Amino acid sequence: METKAQTRTEQILKIMPILAWAAFIGFTIEAGAILISYGVSFGNEGAAKDLYQGLDLYALRQLNFGYYTQSVSFLVALLIMKSVLCYLVIKTLSQFNLRHPFTMDVASRLEQISYWAFGTWVVTML
């Protein structure tokens, strides 16, 4: 019975880094796309109507460019923090060993992940 459970756990541990890589790449691309769209919106006010996948910040840009910049900065910071979080998960999973799961290195990474998750929550609440 343990062999079957262990085999399933090993399968899950092989799939998890792939999913973490997909999330990491997705968050990074989204942050880059928003930054590029923001750069385009400097010269073209209409670009703020569809900043990224239907994100419409045109009214905010018309109201105050500083608020618009701050909103875009928070969005990009949040996406970058999510990317870093995924990268830490990738590194943790690459060093994970089922026989000795909680080494000091893994424990240190888990601590880093918790700090980044808390920081991401703080930025989300702001």
C-alpha cells in the first residue's frame, strides 16, 4: 500500500514543478506586457483603454497621471511578487527529497516563501 502512495506522491512531485514553471512564465509575461502597454500609453492616451486583456484605466489616466502610474506600479509589483513566489517554489521542489523532506535548505526556502506570500497579500490589500 505504501508503494502505491509513494508512487503517486512521486508523480505529483514531478508534475508540480511543471505547473510552477507555467505560472512563473505566465506572471512574468503578464508583467512585461503591462509594462510595455504602460510605456505605449505615455504617448497615446487611448492605449490606457485596453492596457492588458481588457484592463481599462483610461478614466484614471484622464483624472490624474500619477494615480494611473501608481495603479500600474501596484499591478506590476504584484505580478513580480507572484513570479518570485513561483520561482521559490520551483527551487524548493527541485531540492525536495522524499526520504529527508525537511532539510535546513528546504526549511529556509519555506520561510522565504511565507514572507513573499505575506508581502504579496499586503500589496494586494493596498
